[in-house]
Amino acid sequence: MARKTGSEAGGRKNILFVCSKNQWRSPTAEAIWRSHPDLNVRSGGTSPNARHHVSEDDIRWADVICVMEEKHKARLKAEYTRVLDFKAIHVLDIPDEYRYMDAELVEQLKQCVPSILMIE
């Protein structure tokens, strides 16, 4: 039996944050949004040596995918073409110039993510 996504179950939205190595940007986004009552969050990376490489299961689980750069969207589409059908992918345009929980990175994520996910 297939596991229902958050929106199918009428509950929380499942959000996947993606960067390259799953080291700084996507784990920061995961940490920021982890405690939001309307969201379930995960993070992953597109690089083969990412801390957690995005898997097909991650893609299937996600209602919405937020990638940090256009190249991450392209890599996901190349690797998971069929699984990504009907998945919303949003490019946040956050360059790889921040460390984990960098104040400016946190601020950018808090500015752009709520409008994409339609949350407060």
C-alpha cells in the first residue's frame, strides 16, 4: 500500500529542500521549517557525495520541492524524470555562499518560503 502524502491525507504538506551536498543550505531550511505545524520537512542533496543524496522515495514523499538553484532542478529532472511528473519544484535562487544557519541565509529562507508554500 502506498504511503499518502501530507496533502492527500488532509494533513501537513511534505516539503523537500534540496541543495548540492546537503551540508548548509537545505539542512538550514529543514531546521527552520521543521517545527511549523503545517509542514513535514526533509532535505537532501543532488551531489553523489551529499550527506543525504535525494532518493526516489524523497521525491515521491514530497508534495513540494524547493531547490536552492536552477542546477538542482535540472539534476533532479535528469535523474528522476518520471517520478517528478506533477511535482511542484520551486527554485529559491539562493547561491552557495552560506554556512549552516548563517543569519542572512535564514532571513532569505524566511522571506521566500512562506509565499511559495502559502503559510505564515
